[in-house]
Amino acid sequence: MLSEKTLGSLIRDKGRPGRRGFTLPKNDVENLDLEKILPKKALREEKPELAEVDEPTAVRHYTNLSRKNWGIDTNFYPLGSCTMKHNPRANEAAAATPGFASLHPLQPEKQSQGALRVMHELQGFLSEVSGLSAVSLQPLAGAQGELTSILMVRKYFEDAGDTGRTTVIVPETAHGTNPATATMAGFKSKEIGVDEHGGVDVEELREAVDETTAALMITNPNTCGVYERNITEIAEILHDAGAFLYMDGANMNANMGRMRPAKAGVDIMHYNLHKTFSTPHGGGGPGCGAIASTEKLAPFRPDPTVEKSGDEFRFVRPEKSIGRVAGFHGNFGPILRAWNYIKMHGPELRDVTDMAVLNANYVRAKLGGAYRVPYNELCKHEVVIQPPEGKRALDIAKGLIDHGYHPPTIYFPLVVKEAMLIEPTESESKETLDDFIGAMLELAETSDEDLEASPTTAPTRRLDETRAARQLKARW
Amino acid sequence: MARFTPHTDSDIEEMLDAIGVRSIDDLFADVSPKMSGELDLPPVLSEYEALRDVEEAAWENDTGLPMFLGAGAYDRIIPSSVSAMLSRGEFLTAYTPYQSEVSQGGLQVIFEFQSMISELAALEISNASVYDGANAVVEAALMTARLTKRDPKVAVSAGLNPRYREVIETYGVEIVELSHNNGTTNFSDVPDDVSGVFVQNPNYFGNIEDIEAASEAAHGVDALCVAVCDPISLSLLEAPGNLGADIAVGEAQPLGMSLSFGGPYAGYMATKEKFVRQLPGRITGETVDKDGKLAYVLTLRGREQDIRRARANSNICTNQALTALAATVYTALMGPEGLREVAELSASKAHYLAERLQASGFRLRYPDSPFLWEFAVEMEDVERANEALLDAGMIGGLDLGDGAMLVAVTEKRTKEELDAFVEVVANA
Ligand SMILES: Cc1ncc(COP(=O)(O)O)c(C=O)c1O
């Protein structure tokens, strides 16, 4: 166990003036006297209060912090909507390859053909999986993929001289990034309800769509884990009104080889490479929110995309590009990992989807009864459940921690009261699922008192979140 | 079955039974078969074969050579402990720390990152990172609009990295062009309807700008001043917070992140506490647990998309936690003295190179503007010079496209390499 004394102790407090954790090469040219070239007021008067520690102290500090953190490596982590699957270490080896790790983003194209080839091939893979021919790898996370897509839609209408498209429709089950994206892209976001399957309410959609509609942001499978069975009809409603169907592809782990968004009428979508293609989430990023679209929207993609001419790969600015959304070419590290991941799966990506869906349905079948399953029908890669009447999702979640499981996503989607969104992913064995199910069934029977006391075995007990906001202290 | 999915055939049978379906296909009964189809992807590779392909592709890049290219991404020394900490699975394979009790490690790292950024910038509060420097710039631009209740319109000069400017434009922020003399910005005629005035330091050409002049100009028209600073430079240049800047942002890549063809890097953002409600992204705060023990938690969540939805101050969700960890470990190892030494070594070497180039007949584009480790040097044919450099085993500087090369020098470069650079370009 960790010593109590180390808890909460900051790296700064472990240092002493004069300690150093790294030495640099000696200067082999003349020392520059900054005071000679800069006015005194340009020079820093007071040095920043950073840590002053030796290497052993720093390594122990961060290693011990890591031990107060759970990841997929340490625990089953069925966080719905987040696809916490195993992260193959070959991908880490790939990203660490010096020929990529030390490549500067502004080296001329002919010095970076390997990187451009990787990008070009990944564009092709993502196009194959979605059926949408035009890809951009530049968006740096899912939310930015959404924004990129909606900005492309906006630019399309501007270019077409259609100035009345002011609204983007978002189902109430959508992830928070969807309405936030609509606003950020300069649209009004109009919320619509869902039907008894948690799917877009087609009648309400029909009512909502008019000549001001630019797009609908749909998630498929939706955030309740249910397949949007009316997607073709939904696409028609939008297309008939001259609007676009955008798909939030955070849940593509349920679709590979089973549902090609293009065939369902989707015009544009984003992927989360840090979910579906297993680039590690890193405790909150980096990600990659690559987008894929039809040819109609292709000219509006961010600048640049990668094209092949003859034997050479080069960067090309799409004709009517919205511009750049990132400083350089996107999060190349995740791009390289996703490329490697897909090559280690090939057409067997479909098995990934199949096993992910099998696992979620197994959990659904086993928990139904003790837990309420608001959409008790086939689910896809995740399932939303509710605790037994009278119990709170938060308490079950914290109770799970004492059983050694990372809690599922809770209180999302918002349409399900006390929602617990469980996404096991394909990485987990039947034994792990059975043990987890056992723990869940036990928690359903655990007294409220014991649940409310949990967790007791984690690095901390429950936190006073109000105090954090009221007495804001966000730095030393 | 592939090595990443554990089920045996009999597991699958048992599970299908429990679900009450007969086949895997039945699990997709609600998906029209018209939508599916074999994936036309290259055949599955073993790890060994896949990594051989990675190696092969890596050989198609020119790397491992002395680098003189910067312009927003710098070839700096990265201590081995940085990648060792990043490869801890507990950090690498965690999600955003929504469940605080089992995410204390990551949360404390963010708290330390925020502390270091706040200290470097001399501003009260920082967030947990945004995607990259360009996105930190655009988020700051949008922040100025919300805080001043004006339309997003910002004054920038050519001293702002043009890629940052392009991202600002993509996000629909209007740009007012400020002139620049001798490579630094002229802040004397800022229009009175802008929401923000931007100053990059060192600027795109490597020159030192006057942040105080920028903030005076901004405040003169009731706008906010945003300073875009290289974090390494803040070890020796006066901090933006002490020069009147309201927001400091920038690219944290120089703090321990490999070049990696442009990402993952991390954008940092710091501001005054009174502006915190308009600061986008995650913020970690200190609190206590039930037993009164100190702990960390994501706080002021009411600003964010998952709570505020269409009215959130940004759509950002995932940020750059792992690269922010790199910045934290790097900054801890270096400490204030180490960072300063990195800055001084780079500046000394850059000035040595600039002098040697001048002695060989080259002219600096902005000879009267002080710079640190990056400068523009006039060259008739930059492309030819860069080709000659590559032939000689070096990566040359950025072609500014108008008869000048932007040269960056870091602590990695040796005197020998600098001398070789001069010799090659002088004879190109
Ligand atoms: C359904 C859905 N959409 C969008 C996002 C946003 O992705 P990111 O966090 O990469 O920005 C997420 C992930 O949090 C999600 O679950």
C-alpha cells in the first residue's frame, strides 16, 4: 500500500532549491549575455515556482501517482460511449519508431513520404469502413471532428448561396458535444425527442425539418446502445429537405463490417480513432476525430488532405476548404497507431464488432431482472440499464469500485433516469464478464447504507465536489 | 479468432444461448443486410509483419539528422524518464478522470500541470490543456469575444504563426491586420471594436515583441490582450501576466513532446481567476474526501458541453492529457534552472549561427530586432540551400517563400553542426 504521507503531496513539495532532474550538454559556443540584447524589462524578474527535484524523486513521484489511477491495463473499464478496449502495445512500438517520432511536420513532402503514405492508407481504410470516399485525418478529437463536419456543411450552403440554413437538429439522447458543436459552428441547435427504442422520433423529425435545417446530428447505434432502425427513412427526410445527415461515429465499434454509414444515407461522419481503433485514451487524450464524407462535401474538407500522384504522396488543399482546424496535420501519433491497428485486423475488424456486440448483449441478458433495462431489445456494443427501484446509479457505480471494476458511464444518456451505460468491448473474456455480472447482482442486493459508504478501498473515499467549485483551488 | 479477443467457440455458444439467439448474425437482425458487406482491407498481419511495415514506412522519411526547422515545433532534448512515465499503463490506458476515486493520479498530474503553466505565465489559473497551440489561440479568441460581449474580432500581425491565424479564420473569427516594422508588431493603431489583441512572443520570425505595448493597446479599447508564448522562453522572458496580458496561451510541445509529424502536442491556456467561467476545457481543483483527506476532482463542470450542452463555452471534451503529462514530467525534471539553461543554450547557439552567417555575407532579415533561438536569414534560393543541406545530412530551415529562411536552433545543435550549416549554405 501507498504510505498515507505521500498522498496529496505535490512534486513541488518534494523538491529543494538547487536540485535538478536532468543535465544538459555543455555549451560549446560563447554564452550569450541576454542583458546585452534585451531591455531589462523584457527579462524575467522572479523565477517561476516549479519543482526542483532530482530524477529518482520525480520517477518515484509519478510512478506512485500512476498507482492511484485505473486504466484498462489494471481493471475492467466498461465506460459506455468510450470504447475502453485493450490497447495493443505494438501500436506504442510503432509510434515510438524514431523515423516517425522525430519527423518535423514542416519537412518537405519528399522528406516525409513514409508519413504521408501512412496517412493516405489510413484515409483509404476509413473510407472503406464507412463507405464514404472523402476523408480528413486532421480533427484532433471527436468533438473537433463534429465541428469540422458541421463547418463543412455550413460552407457547402454558403457556397450554394443558400443562406437560410440556420438550424442543426440534435436528438435529446445526443452526446453534449453535438449541441455544443452546433452552437460553435454558428447554428441554432434544435432538440428533438426519441421513440420507444431510444431512436430518433421520426414523426417529430418530420415536423422539425424545414427549409432552415442544415443537418441532423445522429448517433448510430445511438447513445442508448440501440441501432437506429429508421436511419434510411431519416436520411430521406433530410435529403428531401435539402439537408445533410451527419453521423456521430463514436460508436463505430458496433458497425465495422455490419453497417456502412454511406449505405444508410449518411453524408458525413466523424470517427474517434481513440475509441474504435484503440489508440490509447491517455487519461483524456490525445485523440483523433477523423471525418469521412461523400463527394458532395469533399471539396470543403480541412486543408490539407493527402493525395497520391504517380508514386508520390502530397498534401493538397481541397478546392473549397473550410481551412485548417489544427496547427499541423492532425494527431499523427494516433493516426499511426490506428493504421497499425487496422493492419493487424484487416477484414477481421468485423469480428471486433461482432464480439463487442456479443459481450454487450450477454451483459444485458444477465443483468435484466435485477436491473431495469429500459430498451430491452437487441443492443449493439453497449447497453443502458437502471438500478433497482430506489437505488441510485451513483451508489452502484461507487460500489463497483470496491469490487475492482471501473464504473460504467452514469447519468448519460440524459433521457434515461439513473442511467448506467455499460460498454464491455470485445477485449473482455467471458470469465471477466461473469465476475462483473456477479458483482452487479450483489450490488443490487447491497444495503443502501453500505452502498453509500463506498468506495472504501480506493485511494480516496467520495469527494466533496461542491467544495472544489466553491473554494476554487486549481494550482499550488 | 484474433489475439485481441478472448472468446473460444464454446464461450460464444454459451453466450448466444444466454442471450437467446442462435447466431452472431441474429445479433444484427435489426440491421438491414444491405448495409453490411465484407471489408475490403489488406489481409490481417501478425504483429511482427505489421511492425516491419512500420519500419519500412519510417525509412521513407528523412529523420535522425540535425534539424534547423522550427516555426512552431521544436527539436528539443527529451529526458528518458518522460517516455517511461507516459508508458505507465495506468496513465496511458485511462479515460478522462470522471470517477475521481480511481483517477487521483491523473487528476493530480493535471493539477500539477495547471500549477506549472500558471507559474510560467504568472496568471492565476490554467486549464488541463486543449488540442494544440493553434486551438489554444482560437479558444482564446472566442474567449475574448464572450468576455467583452463583442463579436469575435481580433487584431493580429504577421508575427502570429500563420497556421494559428488560419485556424482562427476557420472558426469564423474576424481578423484585423496590424502592421509590423522590422519584424515586430506595431500596436499603435488597434481599432476600437476588437475583442482581443494578440501578441506572439517570440513571434513567428523569432523576434521579441513588446507584450506590455500590446496589453496597453488592448485595454485602451476595452479589449483583452492574449499573449502567445513559447513556454521555454518564459524561463527567461518576463511573464505575460506581469506585462498586463489577460490570457496566455501557446504550444506546449517544446516541453517534452516529440515532433511526431505535428502531433500529439498540447495547447495550454492560462488567465485571470475572474475570467475562469469563460475558460474552456477541463479544470482540476483541490478538495477533500469524506474522511477529510486532500484529493482532486474535475471542477466548474457547469462550463462544459456535457452539462451545459448547446450553451457550453466550447465543445471540447477529450483534450491532450497524456502530452500534458509529458509537459509536467519534463518541467519537473528541468525545474526553473533547467528550463532557463535550455533557453540560454538555444539562444547562445542561435546567436553564434547568426553571427557566423553574417560573417559569411548573409544578411538577417530583421537585424535590429532581438531574437532568442529562431531568426530569418535572407537567402536567394532557399530551396536549393535546403537541398544542399539535406545532401550534407541536415534538415534546413523553413522557406518563408520571399527569399528568407527561418532558422531554429535548439540546445541539441553542436558547434560542429552549426559550422557545417554555414559552410553548406555559403556554397549552395
Ligand atoms: C457519442 C460521443 N460523441 C462525441 C464524443 C466526443 O469525442 P471526444 O471526446 O474525442 O471529443 C464522445 C466522447 O466523449 C461520445 O461518446
